[in-house]
Amino acid sequence: MTRLHVVAMSVWTFGLLQAVPLQAQSSSESGSSIFSTYCATCHGTSAKGDGPLASSLTRRPADLTQIAKQNGGTFPSERVAQTIDGRTPVKGHGGGEMPVWGDAFAKSTADSTSPEEKIRRLVRHIESIQQK
């Protein structure tokens, strides 16, 4: 197993371990709380790519506040959803370092929110934090 695989597995496991207590919350979990549970470990609470595990990755996590700016001022909701889902390969996304949240959300039985709805909420949250 390569260092990349070990780091990816560690990040994914850490994210899932952090998620367990919050998944038992109601199905009205907000995009912000989903982000805090699943994404902040790598992307940071500010979503700028400076989470506690960021330095252990081979590629720095993306600054999620700059997505619209990097796309001519338009937020690419569908592409962001596919990236989060992870089951649809997104060219240039950095291989397997980011967990496949679509699969992780689908396996979660502690929460009645569908994986697609969690991803929609997460995408809306990320869109809401875009900097001009």
C-alpha cells in the first residue's frame, strides 16, 4: 500500500469517525453541519483548505471559497456535486485522496437523509460561502 493510499484511508476513516455522533441527528441536518462533520477535517472550518489533516495530504485540499471566482463568477453546482459524490470521476480532482462521500452517505443508516439530499445541502452551503 502506498503512502497516498495510507493517507487517503486515514483521512476517510477520520472523517467517518467524526461523523458518527452527528449522523444521529435529525434528517434536517444543514449543509453547514454536514460540512463541519465531513469536510472541515481537510478543508478547514473556513473552507480554505487548511484543515487539521491538510498538511498530511500530498495535494493541499481546495479553497472551496474560490470555486465561483475560478469559474468566471459562476458556481458550477453540478460539477461540485459530482466531486463530492466521488462516484463519478472528475478530471484533475487529485485521485483517491478525497473520500467517496456518495458511498459513505449511502452506507449511513443513522440518518434518514438520502445521500443525494446531503450532497445538495452541502453544495448549497459551499455556494453560500463563495467569496467575490
